Amino acid sequence: MRLENKSVLITGAGSGQGRAAAILFAQEGAKIVVFDRDEAGASVTVKQILANKGSAQLAVGDVSKSEDVKSAVALSEEAHGGLDVLYNNAAIWSADNIDNYVTDLEEENWDAVLSVNLKGLYLCCKFGIPAIIKSGGGSVINIASVAGLKASRSRSHAYSASKGGVISLSRSMAIAYARDNVRVNVICPGGVDTPMLQPMVSTPDKYEKFAQSHPLGRMGMPDDIAKAALFFASDDSTWVTGVTMPVDGGFSAS
Ligand SMILES: NC(=O)c1ccc[n+]([C@@H]2O[C@H](COP(=O)([O-])OP(=O)(O)OC[C@H]3O[C@@H](n4cnc5c(N)ncnc54)[C@H](O)[C@@H]3O)[C@@H](O)[C@H]2O)c1
């Protein structure tokens, strides 16, 4: 098992990619804190892990609220004896499901997206990294997006800005905490078949067109991202930090 007895905190683990990672990491021996503001979704993830004889704790909360983040980190430390891996995955596409350009973007929408996607990640690192250092070092995995790497006519500018910020902040943190043995790496998914993507692929035609925009000719699945994250979480990547890795069916290469 590649994560035996590692304590892992995953944000947004009540759905899509976060749930897939939580289940895969638990199968690899990790003890998971499933952190999500959606209690029902997070409970499903915890139940699935427990049903597979894995170890999981539920933390219901909002990554943009410091008290909720502190509680989730404390739960990892109390229930699992420390924190080895912080997986920052929670994000929203838009506050109103509209792909707004800056000139049409309401301030509240900008604030809502940046608050979850960038401030939330900052808070999780602010409180999570000291816990990882206390545990002797470990891995931070930050989920950005191809939207942080490439411009597109069909993207929310707030979302793109937040994901560009995640990439830049991650590089800075990788350098800052390297001598504390904390590695910080980024995954940039392409289109992945999760609830977040549904507004953009609402008909079979739209789904197929979007799938075909990836050179490998299909949509990503949550497990595609979880398997890449497993490498960053495990000791297979102990000399890898500051990396931004697209996992996108070739999308960003074109
Ligand atoms: N699906 C895609 O095509 C795609 C592409 C590129 C990047 N991403 C990124 O992948 C990550 C996972 O997204 P997904 O596709 O699994 O989406 P999803 O909507 O299925 O899951 C996101 C989860 O985050 C939770 N969440 C949202 N705001 C939160 C908050 N403030 N506090 C705590 N939890 C919160 C939601 O409740 C949900 O369970 C996100 O960072 C997303 O931006 C997704």
C-alpha cells in the first residue's frame, strides 16, 4: 500500500474528484478527513470508505472560514495523530453558473469565487502546513485547472484568475517550505466528468464536443486525477516539488 497510515485531509471530498481521491487514498492505507460544506455528499464518501474497511472522519465546513479550516486540521491531528498530506481540491466554477467576462462580472460573483478557490486554499495551507511540519514533513497537493494555464473564450474570468493564483501561490510555497520537508505540487485537470462540469455539457452533443476538444478524445474521469494525485501524495515523489502537472488528455499541449 502506497499511503499506509498516512493522515490525509481532502477538501471538497463530498463529490467528484475529491471523493474519488478519498476512496483511492483510503484503499492505499491512508486515514482520511473528508472535508466539505455539503454534509450529505461528504457523508456518502465517508460511508463508502468505511464500507471498504478504510478509515475516514467527517468534517463539515467551509474552506473560506478560518474556524472551519482550523477544526478540520485539528480533527486530522486528534483522530489520525498528525497530518501528512493536505489535498486542496474544493472550488466553485461561478456563484451563478454563468461564464462571465470581467466586464459583465458582478463584484459579488468575483468575491465568491476568489473566496473559495484562492482564499480557501490559503487558509487550508496557513493552518495545514504547520501541522504537516509538526508531523515531520509531507505533501500539499493543490488542484488548479487548465483554465489557470490557458485562456479560452468560454471561461469565467474569476475562475481563471483564481486558478492562476493557485499555481503561482503553490510555486512560492514550494520554495518557502522545502527545507521543512513540505512538498507543494499542482495538478491542472482538463474537462472531468463531475457535477461541476454539468452546466457546460448539458446535452449529449455538447458533452461529445467537449470530450473531443481533448486530444486523447475523451472526457477525464475523477479517477484519472486521483491516480496522478496518488503519486504526489506518496513517497514515490519525495524529490518532486513546485511542479504544475496538467492531467488533461493533452488539452494544454495544443
Ligand atoms: N470538473 C472539471 O472539469 C474540472 C476541470 C478543472 C479543474 N477542476 C477542479 O477540480 C476540483 C474538484 O472539482 P470537481 O470537478 O470534483 O467538482 P465538484 O463540484 O464535483 O466538487 C467540488 C466539491 O467542493 C465542495 N465545495 C465547494 N465549495 C466549498 C467550500 N467553500 N468549502 C468546502 N467545500 C466546498 C463542494 O461541496 C463539492 O463537494 C476543483 O478545484 C475544480 O476547480 C475541475
